[in-house]
Amino acid sequence: MSFPWAKHYQPTNPFMRWMDEKLPLPRFVYNAIGSGYPVPRNLNYWWNFGVLAGFCLVLQIITGVILAMHYAPNALVAFDSTEHIMRDVNWGWMMRYAHANGASAFFVVVYTHIFRGFLFSSYKAPREMIWLLGVVIFLLMMATAFMGYVLPWGQMSFWGAKVITGLFGAIPLVGEPLQVWLLGGFAPDNAALNRFFSLHFLLPFVIAGVVILHIWALHIPGSSNPTGVEVKTESDTVPFHPYYTAKDGFGLAVFLVIYAAFVFFMPNALGHPDNYIPANPLSTPAHIVPEWYFWPFYAILRAFTFDFFFIPAKLLGVLAMFAAILVWFFLPWLDTSPVRSARYRPLLRKFIWFGFVPCMAALFYLGGAPAEEPFVMFSQLAAAYYFAHFLIILPIVSMVEKTKPLPNSITEAVLSKHGDAPAAAE
């Protein structure tokens, strides 16, 4: 969105004027992330995570391309080539640890970014397209991360691929042929490893393309903000640069300190020790688990232990696992409240912090727990609440809750918070 008060790019240097005439790239940057892009003046640190997600994507692409120069996607030597990177390639150990921990950091940032969307209803009109493209990005991330986890060809890589691709076998009629077609055989082997490597290399660039659409869609209505009130006057905004470039820079510095602590001091903390054992189709690990960022959905998958009429439990679990993400596509229409921010929706805020957050924490824990009692029972309860939150609680709360009065403008909310103006009338 171009507000009437947005600054216009006016190059003074002769070369920059010539450049602006021939290829207006500096003008594009100025209007996208520079002084020509007015944003709400009250954005807090919840809004830093979009920039951090973009940084993580660039980091993963750079480290991934370097690793691909030395990796061999062949079932006979894949594990050895990974160890070759770690032991023989100059700084290979750092590239691999940066990439592996970068994936975890990427998901931490994106999960936080999504939670901010839940908390401030960033999916509401006029920003539905931003949200829908964000969910597409998340699905692409899940696919990319799964295929990347297979590439080291350790025990957990092999058996993780075996279990996850085996889910397609639950689809009636076409399941088993589809599974064989995906793997290029009856079990993960050389064909599957080659395909996963090719797609793992390709999909980050697809994600980058969708991210561009995501940012483009963001610039049409402009950024949301903690009050949920739309921008009305120039006093409601500040230029993106230098205000938010400085704020995002500080957030990035904090992120890099934490990220570097994992890369250099505890690089295997988020991995599984079994993946340092070469893949062995004849030796099944006692406890097969995916990477931690899949755990909530893995817990939902395993929560279904009994058939429902003619639908097998395995198929129910697969459907529920995918539905757990696909339900996010419908949030703009499930939440009918005219108020966006949970700051002014006390009932929704309680359900988020005391219902949804503990539910997700439980699913994260249960997804990594053994598939036995009482973990299965708790998974069933948590999965039931997860779907109830989106399909029952959210629509009902949006219709019946009594919201707090909204401020008349973003400026009023900012000034009243600092005691410089009266708060909105009760």
C-alpha cells in the first residue's frame, strides 16, 4: 500500500538518477524496505520474526548449496560423504552444523511467527492472502525438511523415510502403488535418496518464490499491528528505515548469539544419536521419531489407534495429521469477530494462553515420546482439544465474547500507553 504521505525516491547522485531511469531497483528497495515504506508505529518484537524467517531461508540456501557440492546422493556412500564433509572438507563441519541447526532455528522462528498470527488475528481481512501464502510456505518447509532429514542416510533417516512414506499406503486403492512410485521401489533405497536430494535442493527456491508473493501481498494492505486498528493518518506510521531496520537488526543480533551457541557449543542437542549409525534395513530402532519440529503432527498421527466404521485407524491418523495444518487455511472465515487483536478480546486471550499453548506444548512433548500408554491417551486428548480450538471454540468465542473498546487510532493507543493522552472511552 502506498499511503499519500509516503516519501518518494529522489536520487541526487547522477549515476543513481541514470540507474533509476534504466533499472529502478534502488527505487524498488526504497519503497519496499526503506524510507518510502510507512509502517504502523507500534510494532513490537512479535513482528521481528518475519525478517528472521527470511534470514533463515537465505542461510539455509547458502549452506545447503555448499553442502551439495560435497554430498553424494547414493545409498552406498551417502553416509560416508556426510562424514567426509564433517572430517575432510575445510569448514565442512561448520557448514553442516549451521545447516542442521539452521533448520531448527527456521522452524522456531516460523512457529513463533505463526503464533503471532493466531494471537493478533493477522489472518483477518484484508490480509487473508498473506496468511494463505504463509500456510503454503509452512507446508513447503515441512516437505523440504523431511527430505533433508533423509539425506544423511543414518538409521533415523532411513526409518523415518520408511515410516512417513508408508503413510501413503493408507490411502485406499491407490495408496500402495503411490508409495512404490514415490520411492522408486518397495523400500527407501538409491532411487528414493536421489529423488529426495533433487527435491530438497529445488524446494527452497520454490519457497523463496512464494515468500516473494507473501511479501508482495503484505505490501498491498500494509502491516498489521498489535492493536488491530488500521492506519488512518500519517501520525500512525513511521518509515520502515531507519526505525524498523534498527529494531530488526537488534533482533537479528540476539538471534545470531543464540544460534551460534547451538552451532558451536551444542550442535547435536536437537538431533538424534541414532543418525550417527549408518542406515541398516535389517535393524529397526527401538523408538522411531522424526525431527522435533514434526512432533505435534506426529503425535496427532499416532493418536488414532482404532478403526472408525470402515475407515482404518492408520488412514484416520494420516487425514488428521494433514487436517491439523489445512484447518489454518479456513481461519479467516472461522473467526468472525470484528476485533482482531487478542489485547481487546479477553476471552480469546484466555483460551489461547491457557488452552491452545498448553495443548501445543503437550503435543510437542508427546510426539517425541514412545507410542505407549499413557502417552497415547494424552495425545488423543491433546489432539481433540487442538481441533476443538479451531473448529468449535474459536467460532463460538468470536460470536459471543464481549470485546474491550478499541482505540480510535494507533497514535491514541501509543500515547495513552505512555500516559500522554487519555485512553479510549469505556
